[in-house]
Amino acid sequence: MSGKKFFQIDPENRPNQTTRERVVSERGRKELPPGTKGGENMKPDRHAEHKQHAFDSFCKKVLKCEACNGYREISRRKKHRIIRQLKAQQFLKMY
């Protein structure tokens, strides 16, 4: 290394005034309105939310594949019905 300090603190890079606003935590207000127990407006934790989204995605994929399989089965039956009709017509022509 060349001896440079990568993390230099500039003493002139400070805010001019301090802020007088109350710092609120990440979860929101600390004081609760009267009559509430707390936790009514909590969002589910990220892990549970991720599992829910993964399950939703899985369900959508399953439904999409089932629809494709259904359409494939319909076209297969239609094709076989046409072939059976042609064979029946040929059989009737022979006799």
C-alpha cells in the first residue's frame, strides 16, 4: 500500500446547525394513542412475506401449466377425433 488514508474525516464537512426535530425510530411513533394495545398496524416480518410471495408465484405457475396442459389435451382430442372420423369414412367407402 502506498500509505494513503482511505477514510479521512474532513472536519470542515459538518452541518451548520443541529436539528431540533425529534428522532423517530424505524418502526414509527413511540407513544401510542389511548385505547390501543400496540401491534395492530404491524406488518408481517420479511421472512413470512417472502414465503407468501413465493407461494403465490408457485400457485400462478401451477395454474398456468395446468391451463397449457388443458389446451394441449383439447387439441390432442380434437386431432384424434378428426382422425377417427376420417378412418370411419374410409371404412364406409370400402364396403
